[in-house]
Amino acid sequence: MTERASGWYEDPNDPATLRYWDGILWTDRTMPRIKPGLDDSHIATPPQMLEPHERHHPAFQQHQGQTHFGKPATATTPDGQALSGWWRRALSMMIDNVLTFLIALPLSWHWLSPWVDGYSTWFRDAMDAARAGQSTPEVPASLYQFPWQVGIVAAVVYLVYEVSLTVWRGQTVGKMLLGIKVRRAEDERPPSLPTALYRFGVKQISTILAPALFLGFVAAIFQIVDYLRPLGDRHRQAFHDSWPGTYVVRTTKKQAAPPMQQAPPPPYQR
């Protein structure tokens, strides 16, 4: 037998009286049954079940529109891949600079060796003069002329190193160690060769324009702004990312979309 919902019902012993049914037993609470308007009254009418889309859940609504102070959401690409933080990018670049320096040093030693010998000789003479209480010897003019070939070798090594690895797998050695990579804006593939060259040119513009004093100075300021831009950009892109159309992302899998919050089950109806 279906249980009757709690409420006011006609007293089984007195039709002129209403008695409260608590869902299990008749209680001692009674009240006169008033005829006028009784047919329009909701007394003794069981509560109606709402359709699923009509139910309101105060506990759920309470959280809507409120600010949550939990763990902030990770910045992602439009297709959901987590973007790299600035510090990972900075550390990976430092690692790459050390590696390319170690590669370029022996390749350029033929031009660098005479300059190093001249500097060592002057420094040794300066230390001897200081110990003897004499004046420091003048710096030789040759030391003011750093071998330009060294800069060319270093630039070529860095160009081949970064562009080839970026096109191959989107990662230099530094990026591999830090768990980040460069990808295209439209999909997860590594950048194409033209894109990687464009990206490298913007990234190293101060080095390219260094021989032109004024342009080199302006380019150096631009390069500083370029490297710091990911700190304030919502896509964490430097100019050498956004202009060629690339992202620097974590190598972890895409973040799955959060599951939809399920409404609590309806209360038990008697």
C-alpha cells in the first residue's frame, strides 16, 4: 500500500474536523474544517514532483556566482593543452645558451685564441705592476677589437641548433629537460621550417642588428620586452611566439574537460 504523505486530512472519526497525519500515525493536532474556499485550499494535497529541469537545488545555486579561492585554473591553448610557465622557458634558454657556447667555442677557437692570449698577457702584466707598486699598463688596442668571426660562429651554431631541433620535434635540449615544447597554433605539430626561422629571427633580432649601434640598442630593448611578455600575456606568448603563430606548451597530455556537476537526487517522497 502506498504511504500517505504527511499533512492535514479529514479526521476519520469526525468529518467536520481536520487531523494532522505525520506520515505514519494520526497525531493529536486537530483543527476545524472550514467550508468556504476549502476546495481551493492546498491542505491535504500531496507535494507535487517537479520535472528534472524544474528542480532547484539551493546547495548548488549557492555556489553559482561566487568566487572560488582554490587552485587557479591552468592556462591552456584553445584546444586544451597546458601552456608553459615563464620560469621553465627561461631555464631552458639558459641551458641552451650553455650548450651552444660549448659547441661554438672549439669551432671559433682559431680566431679567439690570439685575443685570449693578448688579454692574458696584459692581465698578467697588470698584476705584476700592481704588486710592484707601479702604474697599470695601458690596454692594448687589439683587445678592443673582439674577433667578429666568433660572433658569426656562435650565431650560426645557435641557428642550426634551435631551428633544426624545433622543426624536428619542437624541443631543444633545454626544453626537453624542462618538459616543454614549441607547437603550431592550429595543432600540436612542431613548427614548419619557415615558421621556425621567422621565430628565431624575432627572438635573436638584437644579435642580428648588433653591428648597427643605434638599431642594435633599440633591438636590445625590444628583446628584453619580448622575453618578459609571457608574464603578462594570457596565452603566455612572447612576440616571437605570437607573430609566427606558435605556442610553448607543457609536454603533458591535454587537460580533460571537467565533468558536469550532477544534481543531488530528489528527496524521498512518502
